[in-house]
Amino acid sequence: MEPEVKRFVADHVVELPKSGIRDFFELVAKMDDVISLGIGEPDFVTPWHIREAAIYALEKGKTYYTSNLGLIELRRAISSYVEKHMGVTYRPEDEILVTVGVSEALDLALRAIINPGDKVMYHQPCYVSYHPTVQLTHGIGVPIPTVASDRFGLDPEKVKSAWEPGCKVLLLNLPCNPTGGVTEKKKLEEIARFAVEKDLLVISDEIYAELTFEGVHTSMAALPGMRDRTIFLHGCSKAFAMTGFRIGYACAPAELIEAMMKVHQYSMMCAPILSQEAACEALLRGDESVKMMRDKYARRREVIVRRLNAAGLECHRPGGAFYAFPSVKSSGLSDDEFAMWLLKEEKVAVVPGSAFGLGGEGFVRCSFATSYDSLIVACDKIEMFMERLSQKS
Amino acid sequence: MNGVFKLLTEGEPLDESQMAEVLGVSIDDVRAQLTELKDAGIFLGWRPVLNPNVQEENAVRAVIEVKITPERDGGFNRFADRISRFDEVDSCHLMSGGYDLLVFVHGSSLQKVAAFVSERLSTIEGILSTATHFLLRSYKEQGYMLTQKDEDSGRLDVTP
């Protein structure tokens, strides 16, 4: 008999765990009429003026490759958008790189920076791709815990105590998927000072920046001494509801962008031109659409947090993004069991927190990028589910 | 303005109990806020938005441009008020530009709308002229697309 085909797969990929979200998706996909709070993207369709810009570009025959860095018009738009909203200035010519989503930008940043064995600090629970991307670049992940009592914000003391010799990068995602955690400016400043002290490069994925519900978002790159040691990552997916367009971007000092561009030009070449054209429209004229959507998320946040707490699931108010991250401890179930039973009995899908790494166990992620209708029905069902559980025990 | 007002202006299709849920108040509070808005003359009432392309009754709709000699006291207001009171009239607006009032009317047939214009509207003293345009097909009504809707998004049920 032939040996298994798997023998061709690289060792470090064999070792790479499959995303826990994928297993859960397979399960949900087999069921009908599921109300899903498991979706990590906006429920809004991309605003029409942005879609229309993509159609117009197609009509005009814009079907070519663009510069590896991205269309210069888009880079100019990014430059002024980032300056206006984040308070940091980047040169469109050589300090901005347009990528296929922030996921590519993160991959490029790590591939351009990490030598085998370099250590990357990142906070957990976190977005599913962080640790695997570090592993794929042969780096070593150094997790920093975040906890519910801090509303999953990043505690400078925990950053300091997690640090160990060999740490080169601090990877941040604030506001955070899955926890909705944000970190106040004062603490960020302290973390920034620590990054300077330990000579850390900060990769800051701020994809949910616009979806900050309390006060204004502070960008890591805008803090004193940080611009030249930060790779700022952002994109159009969440704020402009453009996930399918796949547009992300990286802003950083020219030498770092040049390094990332090398990897990008040999792997991706460039982001799709139609998406880039749409992104131009979004960044130049999309502020009102963003505000409308943020207002709606903000109100849904109040609804879901109130209802989850009322159902007996302790849930902090997320400071940003569109995820509630309640503890399921009171149910007496693990997060996996909770998600599975809730799906089977009530046909409501939430994502087990352990899919997001250590510290996520015992929690579930409930997306409120969902219409009021579904949100209210889902909350009713969760409440019934919890009532039944308490009767059983 | 109150929370109900904000929800109404956002055009969310919510009933009273859903509004209560969203705002975190009781249904009675929602009703009280609605009454408050009604009393203030801000919220006028509920009406269904129907697709004019499939309506059978009152199937004919027209827009009429009306030119008027304004009166010394009251300007256009008395005319506008008088015209607006006809049941056939859906809405009536004072306009800048080449005519004075823009009047949206409906009727069960072309003849009935025509008769309304020639017998009721244009005979009012002070009305100089009318120009009637019949609506042939509607593409968007009160914010609702009538032609092509966004298809079911195909958003996956679980994504990172």
C-alpha cells in the first residue's frame, strides 16, 4: 500500500492546529434556520456609493495590475484618512502598502520581521490567525493574558511580566476580536514606553478602530516615540462593511514597508484593482456611512449586553468591535458544550471562546453584527436555554 | 429628542415591543414617547408602504405642477391648504423655480385623475395653470427599492 499522501506536507504545517471556528462552521452549515451570532463581519451590505464606484471602475475598463504598493490615489486617500482619524502622517509614496485584507498585511509584517526563533508577544484571547501566523514564520508566540475583570483591556503590568529575553515584536489588536476589549490612552502610553525600553517593534492591527463606543480610539502609532517602531495595520472591511473586497493596508517607516513589499510583490503582486477603486471612494467619502453603522452597533451592544446579563450570563460591555464575550460559567457547561447544546436545542450559533486561544475557555463570542430582529429572538432563545438548564440542575 | 424618535428616523422596521427591547424600556414607555411625538406634531402616524407597481386600487398616480397668483395676505398658504384637503391629494409642497406647488395625487383611473385636475383643481380662482404628469413606473418608494433587491447575502453562518 502507498504511504499516506500527508507525508508531503511540511512538518510545521502538520503541527499547525486547524481553526476551531472551522469545525463549528461545518456543524452549523448542516443545519437549517439557524440564527447566527457567530459571524465576524458586518451585516450591512457595502454602502451603495462604494459599490457604485467599483461598478464605474469596471465600466471604465480598470482591469489591470496596479503598482505593487497599490494605486497612488488610494495611498493618498489612506494617508489623509489616517492623518485625520489616527493623527499620524505617512508618505503615500513609500510608507503605505495596500494589501489583500489586514490578514495579508499581518502575514507580510511577520514574514518581513521575524527570524526563526524570534519571539512575538500577543494578547489572548485574540483573533484566530495570530498564533498560527507567528508559527508559520517560525517565530515563537509569547501570550499576554487579558481578563474579563479588565473588560479584556490590555494591562501594562501583564505586558511587562510576560516579557522575556528574545522578544522582538508586540502584536496588538485593539479594539479586539473576539473580546471587544479596548485599552485607555494612559495604559497604552505606559505600554508604549515599555516597548521603547525593550526595543520592541509594535504591529498594531486596528481594524476595528472606527467601531469604538466610548471616547475616541487612540492609535498606538500616534503615541510619543512610536511612529518609527510601529507597523500600523488597518483596512476597509469592518468600518465600511467591505469584507469581501479584501482591502487592508500597512503604514510604517519606508524601510519596513519596503521589506513587506518584497514579500508582497512575490506572493500577491497587488490587491485587486476594483477593490482598490472602491476603497478610494470609501476613504474619501464614507464617513457618514461609518457613523450610521457605528450608531447602530452601539445600540445593539446595549441590547445584547443587557439581555445576556439578564439571562444569567455575566457579560462586560465591550468597548469596541461588534462582539459580546459573555462568560458561560453560570451554565455549568464548558464553552464548547454551551455552544454545541445551544445550537442543537435552540438553533442559535455562538462561537466557543476557546477557538480564540488561552483565556477564551469559559466564554463564548456573540456577534451583534446582526439585525435587531435576529438579535432579540436569539436573546429570547438564550434566556429559555438558560432557564431550562437551571431547572435541570 | 426621545429614543423612539431616533429609531423612527433610522427607518428600522420595529414594532412597539421591539422598540422597547432595543431601548431597554417598557412598552408603555414607548407608547408614551410616541404620544409625546404625536402631540408635538412630529410623528403623524403609521401608513403601510405599498408597491405602486402591483397596487390595484388607486392605481393611477400623477404629479401636478401648479402656478398660482399669491394673495396679498397669506401668500400661497391658503391655496396650498385648500388643495391639500382633497382626498385625492397625497402630498403638496411649495417649490422654488418655474411653478409654485407640486401636488402628488392618486385616482382609480386616468379619467378620474384627469377630472380631478380639470374640474376641481384648475377651477379654483387664483390658479393660473396646471401641468399634469402621470407616473408610469416606480423604482423606489419611501426608501424601498422596487426593482431589484439585494439578494440574500450569502454571508456564511460562522466566520472568524
